[in-house]
Amino acid sequence: MELLNLGKVPWLESQSIYHALATLGRETLVLLSPSTPYVCIGFHQDLEQEVDVDFCRKNDIPIIRREVGGGAVYLDGNQFFFQLILDKENPEIPRNKESFYKKFLQPIIETYRAIGVPAEYKPINDLVAG
């Protein structure tokens, strides 16, 4: 597996990178922060129900729809996030959603705890910290 620590990147790149890596079939852990704020919504979400579109337009906050699911998020340069790109045929990947999240969130939970931040896994896909 590759590790890419990209630092701050333009908002569009922050979403394009993992799509490109998945298309190329490269298992990668990407660490990054967006250089400017943006809103990102999941593939199946209703934009008008999830996002205050007028506020985003008035404040020049771009909105992008991911090619994958998940909830709406606001991201800016004060956030550090990771993207985990895995081959769906990888035998190390649990097929059950809850087992998948539990396995891949555990290192993040341990990292939080190592720096003194209480953290725990909450099914099905939440990490609660603080």
C-alpha cells in the first residue's frame, strides 16, 4: 500500500485524487487538508435537503458531489483528513460493513488515545472523539 502525505491541496484535487487512485487500482492511504473551504456531498444525497446552497453561493464555497456515498461534510484548511483506497478484491477487507469500519477506524482511535483524546467506535460507521 502506498502512503501519500499531500499537505494542503486545492479543494477539487482533494476529491479528485482518490477517484483517480481507485480508477488506477492503487491501494493508497492519502493524508491531506483542503487549501480552501468546500462542501462535499455523497452520491445519493439530495443537495437542497443537505446543504444551504444560497449560503455557499454567497460565500464562494464550492459544492462537489462525490462518486461514493456518505454524508455531507464541510471541509476547510483547519481539518486534516484521510482517504483509504482499497481494492474490493483484497482478501484482508471485511465484507461486513460494521466489521470493515471497526477494523479501519481502530488505528485512528488508537492514535487519538495515544495523544490523550478519548475516542471510541460507534456502529455502524462513527468515530466519537473528545
